[in-house]
Amino acid sequence: MATMSGTGLTFPDSSVLSGIIGTNYIAKWATATQVTHGSSQDAYLNLEVVMPAPKTNNSKYLVMAEVHCDDTNSGGGGVGLSIWVDNTASSYWVNQQGTHADYYSGGADHYWTIQSMIMDDGNVAQSPAINTSQRRKYRLYGDNHNGNMYFCTTNVGGRIGWTGYLFVCELDGGLF
Amino acid sequence: MINTTEKIFQNSFAQTVTEIAKDAGIGFLYNSPPNNMSDLTEAYWDSDNFKWLKAETLDYNTAAEAAKVGEPDTIAPAPCTYAEFKTKLEAKYTKETYQRLRKAEYPPIEDYLDAVAKGDTAQEQAYKDACTAVKTKYPKDYVHPGNSKLTKDFSKIA
């Protein structure tokens, strides 16, 4: 976990992000398309952010996502988000929350707003090393228990705005 | 509980797809589900927004495998025809409509348990009568009245 110190943002490996953050690459993507999937495995949520090659091999990526969910049958169910990255060589899971990150066992009409946030430094989970010769493509996937989930749903009453988003920000390694 | 026509139709659609896929032992993936029967066109049925997936995709769990879902070699033949699907969906939608509208208006089950606990046969009968009235109000062939006619307090609010 990163902590704020007197001179900047300190990471677990003792590196410190300092100075003015003015030239980092920032991208975001949103969708209003509802997605559902027939199994508890990973459903691509049509959320993708392609980051250009990083400034340095020491850069880190802040990845944040939020998705609205609704069960399709008023039964029990669970959800979780997965962050995926492709570095042009292959693709990897940066993080998987699993199918029960938020879960109800009873039958009723349930709704979820689920978030995920991860600092990808090229070492977390299966994430490949960050390399200035490779762009990184991030995607968001949804897992569900019982195969009965709408992701990025528009079914939430009174909702205004995105039904799901994926946000990625490169923290310039040159500032660490 | 939202009981709008769109919500009931989308849930009926999801359940119909799920049951057919389960019976066929395959998977599915769809985007932008139809809001009503007129949205469920043959063009949607054949579009990239609606795909039946081969059985092996259900076991995919690596990032590389997940990325392949939806590509041509992961697509399974449709397990039924468009017409067969519509017939099943219509039946499901009709059933789902009366069941959801009844559920929203049945008296609380606590009233029945309270009557039993107290041995109050009059209260027990009142509960049964109230249930019967709801069943009569929404027969099994009941047609959804339209969103503007949903008068139960929170029927239109998630």
C-alpha cells in the first residue's frame, strides 16, 4: 500500500513519487452496454484502455474501475471484477476479485456497485514487467456466481452517468 | 423490485437463454439485451451482440483464454431456431409477469405466521383471502399493464 509522506507518495519498496505530475498519460473509457455471460467465468465488459509505451521501466499504473450490476433472476448471486493486461507478447491477470467479492445467497432482486483499484507495478499477481518498448492494453472483465448477472446495467433506478468505467493512469517512473 | 416491462422482459430473456444453454451444455454472451419482443429481431439474434459459445469456453480461466471468447473459433451453433426461442421467451415472459406482480402485492408472510402462532383462524383466513385476491387480480395469462399503470409503491424503483 502506498502512503503519503512529507515529500511525496511512498511505495512499499521505499520508492517515492515526488515533483509535479504534469505529463503522465491518462485515459478513461466508459460504456452503457449491458453484458451478461453464461458461466461463472470471465465476461469481457467492453471496457478497454490502451496506454502508450511507458516513460520508463520504473513507471507504475494506477487502475480503477467501477461497474453497476443486477441479477437476472432475483436469485442468489455474486460478482467480482478482474483487471487484465496485454503487453503485446501475451495477456495476464493483474487482479481477480473472484466470483464472491460481493455475494448474496438469498433470493431477491439484488443490485451491486462494485469497484476495483490496483497499483500495477509489473509485479502484482501475474502482471508482466513494465517495459518502455511495450504499450499496455488494460481491460475489465466481470466474474459472477450462478451465471445470472448483468454487468454495466442500466436497470438501477434513478441512475445518471456511466454504468461502468475503467480508468488507467501512468505514474511516470522518472519522478520516483 | 423493478417490475417495468423492460426489467421483466430482460430477466425473462436472460433466464430463457440460460436454460437453453444449460440444456445444450454450452455458454453464451450477449450485449445490449432487448427491452421487449419487438426488439428481439432476427437481426439481433444473428448479430455479434448475441453469441452461443462452445462448451470448452465455460472452463476458460486464463487471461489469454478470456481474450479469445467471442472469436469465431469459440462460437457454437445455435441450439434452437429463432422461432423456437421466441416461443419459449414469450411463455417465460408471461409467467414472469404474473409471478412478479403477484409477489409485489402478496401480504407479508409474517401476517400468516403471526396468525398461526396465535391460533387466530380469522386472521389466517384473512391472509388466505388476501392471497387469493392477488391471484385473481393477476391471472396466469395476465398482460403487463404498462409501466405507467404500476401503482404499487415501489414497483418502478430499484
